Amino acid sequence: MSENYLRCAVCKKPARVVAASAYGAISYAFCDECLEKGLEPYANVVDYIACAGHFPEEINEMYRADIRRMLPLWGKTEEQFIRDVEDAIKDLSTCDFQASEPCDTCKHYLGGGQCRINLERECAEGEYEAWECASSDKEHIVIDLWEVDA
């Protein structure tokens, strides 16, 4: 088998399918077993939850239940997950990419270290490969929800 085949984002075994994450606007390669178990990559779930708040008190019940379901499948305890989320929150608050000049001039930059296409960390670590020039003449799209037909 070629060395260039897809690996499961959860367990690193050869993957058979790419599927959307339940935790954000991203897709991952999955092996059949991890897909059937509904597993997500541990580090990505930690980062997702860290962006939402402190676990478990600031996270809604649906996500708390799903994370608690996955913890033993990842071989992690809730205490470890909480520590990892707290570490990620600290990392997010001190990341260099939040104040980096490339982000400030990117069309995807929302401010406050946030990216419209959810690639804050990946883009910064990859030498800003998702950066696109923010045109000063671009129009903002505004949708008035009161005028949308129900």
C-alpha cells in the first residue's frame, strides 16, 4: 500500500471516508470504526470547547453528554479533558496570531483573533496559507432577518 493514503484523524489507521465534523465547519478522514463510534479528534474537540468556554459549566448539555460519551473511547478522563481545555483557553488568550499583521489584513479576519473560516491556529502555524487580501472596496452582506419570509 502506498505511503500517501489518508489516515484517520482520530486513530491514525488508514481512512476510508472523509466526513463532516459535528463540532465545527471542518471535515476529517475517518476509518470505519471511528466513524461508526461517532468519534472526533481529541485535540480538535479540546480546541472547539476552549473557544466556547469552560468545561463543563459553560458548555450546553448536548456537547457535555457527547464529550462524556467519547472520553473513555479516547482513553481520557473528564479531569484530563478539563485540564486540556483550560490549557487551550490560556493558549488562545496569549496566541501571537491574535495580533499578527497578516490576520489584520486578511478578508477572513473577524477581529479578536477570530477567523470567518475557522482556521485561526492552522493558518498561523502554516505561514498564513489561507490569507486573502481584504479589499477596502468590498461590500458587507447584510441580511435583515425581519424582512426574510418565514
